[in-house]
Amino acid sequence: MQTDFGAMDDGAAVSLFTIAHPSGIQASVTNLGATLVSLQVPDRSGSMGEVVLGLPRAEDYLRHAGSYFGATAGRFANRIEGGRFSLDGRDYQLHTNNAPGGIPCHLHGGQHGFHRQLWTVEDIKPDAVRFRYPSADGEEGYPGNLSVAVTYQVGPDRVLTWTAEATTNAPTIVNLVHHRY
């Protein structure tokens, strides 16, 4: 099921997709950052309960982007000190967006990382949704075009699966992570 979830800063519509499985698990995900917004499972008495932290609207995710609530973080999740790395004898400078202890770092893909992007819905089924995002060569300072696909699927035994795939046309670094609370 697809519903309105708000809008990006430029007015582009953001959607929320709810997927479910008869085993009693239900997830809501948005195309803003390929983000898990809600995960409900039954407790031992069968009452449905929320098990992740989420926010009510896309605008809230944009306002609190530094929390990465349920988002797909990347191109590179974690900190890169000084925003610098070397690959195949070439040095790269990434945007820095974090400074723990006063040391500038590139964190979770930078100021405009994957968590702040509007992903395309590639496929949707009652129990799964697949998002795609094309990260262009030079985005946030990274080399190479990178095509990323993320799939959320609910299934038997009340399991939620997050699967990420990435392909590139040039040497680059990539470290995708699902950042739920």
C-alpha cells in the first residue's frame, strides 16, 4: 500500500509504502533515504507493537537528517577522518559534515548522503519493496557512478530482511548500512 508521506525541500512528493506478511509482521518504508519508518510485530499475546524509532513525516526526517533514523546510510557509512582517502594512487577529498573532538570527518555519505535522497521505487509487492538510487560520479566527492538497490522484505517467522546491492563503473569505495534505532 502506498500513501503520501510529505515532500522534499524542493516540493517533490515523498511516499510511504506498507508491506506485510501473514506471519504477523508489517513494515512501512519511505523512498526518502530508502528508510524504515515503522516495524510492527506481535508480542507473545498477539498484540501488535512498534519495535523501531520512526518519525511521522518526511519533513521530520529532513529536519533530523543527522540522526539517520532507519535510513540507508552511504555512499560510505562511518567516519572518514578529514574526508580524505586514496585509491589506486589517487587522492580524493570528500565533503566533511562531522567533527567529533574537533576533528573534521566525512560521516555516513556526507551532507547530502543517501539518507537525504529521493529513491526510485523499482518494484513493489505485498511483502516487499525495492528502491534504486543512482549516485553520480563526483557526488559528495566520490569517484565513479554507483547504482544502488535496496530491498525490504517481510517474511515467515516475522523476519524483516534488508538487502543492498551496488555496482559501479570505476574504482570507488562503498560501505552501505541500514541505520535503524
